[in-house]
Amino acid sequence: KNQVEQSPQSLIILEGKNCTLQCNYTVSPFSNLRWYKQDTGRGPVSLTIMTFSENTKSNGRYTATLDADTKQSSLHITASQLSDSASYICVVSPTGGGNKLTFGTGTQLKVEL
Amino acid sequence: GAGVSQSPSNKVTEKGKDVELRCDPISGHTALYWYRQSLGQGLEFLIYFQGNSAPDKSGLPSDRFSAERTGGSVSTLTIQRTQQEDSAVYLCASSYGLAGGPNNEQFFGPGTRLTVL
């Protein structure tokens, strides 16, 4: 079982709508949790980084939340745009793991007119 | 300055051939990572270089895979006697320090798409 599970696997929404992507993890203890956006044919780009003590972090229309008790994180996208179409990847860094980041398989988001 | 660059962007090879993938990290970044991304899978850690320390090779799937980093900058990932299951996107990333730290953001290159026929 993957230590970082994301849902849904894929999602289609209309431009202008909001959406929320979920990430459940079992990595424990952990140092920080990140959300990345990966456009097709490109490398992932960091959206947010939250330490275990943070509950929320925003980056423009992207807001990530973290509940360390339930080991859940979400990424909320407000007023979606066509350019938001991408894969969104949740990544957890274990405490003392140094370089050993654990990547989720991602949620594939498509924004349509 | 430029971000992380990788070459080639696409590589098609025949089973049994050797391939070399190149990564140019961001200047000044001491940490360099190689990952493999297969269809429908999360990024899989392959190898990690940090400064002059011995690389962490724990993610390499077999002895057909090797990597080196010359002069603390450019890195080459070599796959010998390629197999069809090696087909994937190979991503390189760099950071100032250990990427696991909350203040050390990883910057990824665009990847090399390897297809083994």
C-alpha cells in the first residue's frame, strides 16, 4: 500500500469552478508535506510546503490544508482556469528521512470551458 | 538564471542497448536527485548526490543502473542493457540542501522520456 494516497484519481471541472483534491498519508513522523503541479511533459513545480505544525498555506488561488492528527491534506483550487489542467502531486517528507520524499500518484485535473 | 535542464528530452532505444541521460542542475545547488516516473505511478527515487558525500544509491532498481556527478555539477544516469520495463520518464531535481527539509525546495527538470523497443 502506498504511503501517500490521493483522490480522486482524475477530475473534470468547468472553468471558474472550485475543486478540492485529497491526500491521505501514513508516513509518520513527518517533517513537511508538499503539493506539486505537474503540467504534461514538464517536471513538477512546487505549489506549497507545510511543516507538521502548520494547518494551512496559500499560494494565489491554491490553498493547502493539513490535519496532522488525521494524516490528511487537501488542496483547494479557487476559480479554476484552463491552465490549471495538470497533475497535482502530494509529497511527504519523513522526519529524519533526509532525501527520502514519498510521492503520491497524483490527481489528474482537467478544466474545461 | 536557468532552471534544471535535462537532455535528451526524448530517447528511443532498442532493448539491450545502453543509454545515458544528462542533468544540469541549478548553479549552486549541492543536492541532486534522479527519479523515475512510470505511467500511473508516483515518482520513484533512484539516487541522490549531496556535495562531496557518497551518493545514496538505495533506489537504483538493479546493477544495470548507475549515475555519477562530475565536479559537483552535471550528472549522468546510465542504464546498461536496457529492458522494456525501463521505459519511463526520468526526472532530475536539485536543491540547496536536503530536499526533505522544509526550507529546501526541489526544482525539477523537464525529464527525459525513455522508450525501449
